[in-house]
Amino acid sequence: MFEAQVAAEWARVFTLGKARPKIAALFEADPARAKGFSREACGLLYDFSKTALTEQSLTALLDLAEAADVEAKRAAMFAGEKINASEGRAVLHTALRAGPAAVVKVDGHDVMPDVRATLARMQAFARKIRASDITDVVNIGIGGSDLGPVMATQALAPYGDGPRVHFVSNIDGAHIHDVLKELTPAKTLVVVASKTFTTIETMTNAKTARRWLAAHVAEPAAQFVAISSAEEKAAAFGIPAERVFGFEDWVGGRYSVWGPIGLSLMLAIGPEQFEAFLAGAREMDTHFTTAPLRENIPVLHALVGLWHHQVCGHATRAVLPYEQRLARLPAYLQQLEMESNGKRVSQTGQALAFGSGPVVWGEPGTNGQHAFYQLLHQGTEVVPAEFLVAMQGHEPDLADHHALLVANCLAQSQALMLGRSHEDPQRVFEGNRPSVTMAYERLTPKMLGRIIALYEHRVFVEGAILGINSFDQFGVELGKEMATALHPVLDGAAAEGLDSSTARLAAFYRSFQS
């Protein structure tokens, strides 16, 4: 019965999608459309009026969310139930930012005392390092152990009053070489972020950093800290237990910036501003769990995403922050959304009847306007755009810059919608290109927390409606396993069982090694 109802609601939404009106016509028919198709909460104005959604299609999508039991699934996640069924785990990154009185249980055990104790240890350690002679921090991680901290640290640069923080992720030796060559070993702290302490890229870079320190300081181990749940492996590497910060398996890597993985961010901006970051996310959690679906910004953001990708058939979505310090947000959201919802089967193992997650990409404005906006405006592929823009910058003496930035953002969404006619076909802009805009006062730690939490919950809602598990990532395993098997071939081992292309490329590599 449940599956039949969901299927019926999907069919209704798809039918409405085939008859969607022109966006500009919706504004002509309803002068108050912007008010009816926007919401304000947590200091955010979320405007989804420049889409082809009508009251009828929005209602159908909300009915679909109800049929998919989004509210019950949401409650199960926050209650600590093991909604990551394929791995038998709870999904509780929200516990890392829960309030001081919160009680969150997993298997009957309240996890919050341990969460608070770890946060207190992080705070004490951060204060100690910030008061020391350490001038630089090198965070070594990859994926969720890199993308979240690097994005947030760059975004909150105006609040960075601690040591300079650098990030190394790529196993390409050029990455760690170019970072370390500018630093003073005696004044550098190295943070090794790997839950298992076995991630090949991270551990290879960590060993290189250890050799670098050992060549210049008497006690290199004293300048390491581990973010890992594998305390024994960290100890074998030379990092004592008091400098190891672990987290539970109910925190997925791409959702982990709120806890120990965020230590590098805390070192940069300080414990107080990090707490504001958590508080902002907590506000969005409260909005997500209490606001009715029709008023719920993460829910609406998810429904807009489903409408554009599954219903309208737009294969990608562009994240366009008109905020230079959010330059890494599109890359962060690539992992968050594509690793979470890039699945081909449902939780029951059945092939999906339609597409799952879209391709996510983007760059900051206004740079993107001089790169790929040509395709956004006149290309044959329609790319829904997601604009983010602050009403105020952090540089009051450069207010004229910020006014131009905001003008460009608003103009681009308007131009995408309206287009332009012209007697020269090459100068015609068809318009009717959808977008949403998120506007806020200023990019503060609290606001960044709200924005990230909003996108996390958007991913959850989309996955819940699609019937997939957004919290496993088996798709990252195969290539890693094959790389491990292929490595000996590059050192000269027999290339047995390889296809001719891979074998020839491996031989080509060997021909350049002395």
C-alpha cells in the first residue's frame, strides 16, 4: 500500500511536470508570486519563485513527501535509529551540534556525554595551541576529512585569528611538497584526519610529513595530532592517546565537520566562534524538525531539486555562491550530494525507476559569469542554478564592490528567467531557466552552520523520497581496491589478468622509471 501510494504521487507529479508553464508567465499572472514562493527562517530568505512550480505542482510534491513518510523518517534519524540499514548504523551527525541539555540515545545509551566530553577536549587543545608558538597547522585528510574543514576555514577567514591552516589531500606529491616548503617545521602542527587511520592517501602524506618534521625537530611526534577512532594505529604511528580525537561510526565522513574533523577549523577561528558555527546548524535542525512541510526550507529545497532533476529531466545543478570565500562550497556539496544520493538501487535493492542524484558543480560569482554562464544562458542543456548571496560583506570600506556583487547575482537570476528576444538568432536568450536564491545578512560562523545543515537535510529528504540510503558509499570502494592491486604492477610485478589498455599504460609508466 505504501509503495503504491508513493508511485501514485510520483505519477501525479510527473503529469504536472509535462505541462509546466513558463516561469515569466507565472509572475505575470501573480504579482505577489515572490512572496508566495519564498520562505524566511534562521536568518535566510529562500526564494524559489523563479521556478516553474505552481501551487498545484508544489502541493503534489508535498503530498509525495507525505506519502514517502519523510516526517517519520526524519524522526527516526534524530532519535538514533539505525536508518543506515546497509551498514547497521545510526545517522547522528546532528548530535555533534545538539544543545547542552540534549539526550540522544543509540541502542539505549545516551551518546551526548561523550560528545560533550570530546568537544571540551577539543576546546582545551585548541586554546593551548592558539596560545603557543605554533604558527601553522597542516590538516592531512581526504574526502570528508578535507572538504568540510577546508571549505569552512576559507569561508570564515574574517574570523581566523589563530594559526594559519593549510590542507593536504591529494596523494600527488606536489600537494604536500608545495604546502610544506613554505612552513617552519618547529612552528607547525600536523593534524592527521582518518577515521580508520588506514586511508592510503592520508597515511602516505602523513608519513611524508613525519619525515619532514624528523629532519628538523627533535621530537616530531609532539607536533602531531590524530583525528581517528583507531587509537592503537595512531599510537603505532607515534601519536599518544591524549592527542587522539575519535568519533563514532554514526558520523559519516561527509557529515563530520561538526566534531573532531572540524578541529582545524576550531584552531583557526577559536572555540567560541566554532560554538557559534554549531549553534547555527542547531537552529536549522530545529527549523527542520518543527516547521510544517510547506514552510520547511530544507524540505522545499529538496522538492525543488526533485522537480528539476527527476521531473524536468535537468541532469545537473549549479551552485553559484556570490561569495568568494564560499569558493569551495560547490566541491563540498559535490561530495555531500553525489556520494549520498548517487545510487542506482533502492534500500530494498531494486533498480530505481528514474534517476537518483544529479551532477553538482559550480564556481563563485562573478568569476563564473566569464566562464560557463554562456552555457547557462544559451546552451541546449538547462541547468537549474542555486544562488547564494550576503546582503553585507566583511569589508565596509569596499561596500561599492559588494553592491556590484549583489547586483550581478540578482541580475543573473532575472536574466536566466526572462531571456531576451533579438532579430539575430545568435543574440537570442530563450530564458525560462530556473533558479533559486538564498539571501542572508552576512556570512558569519552561525550563518555558515545554518547553510551547511540546510543542505544536509535537503540530501536526507531527497533520499527519503527516492527510497535510497543516503548514508552509505559503496561506490568509492572498487577503484580503491583495484588501485591497491595495481600498485605492485607499477613496481614490476606481472600484469596478470589486466585488460590490454591498463597493461599498456602500466608498461608506459615503468618505461620512465630508472
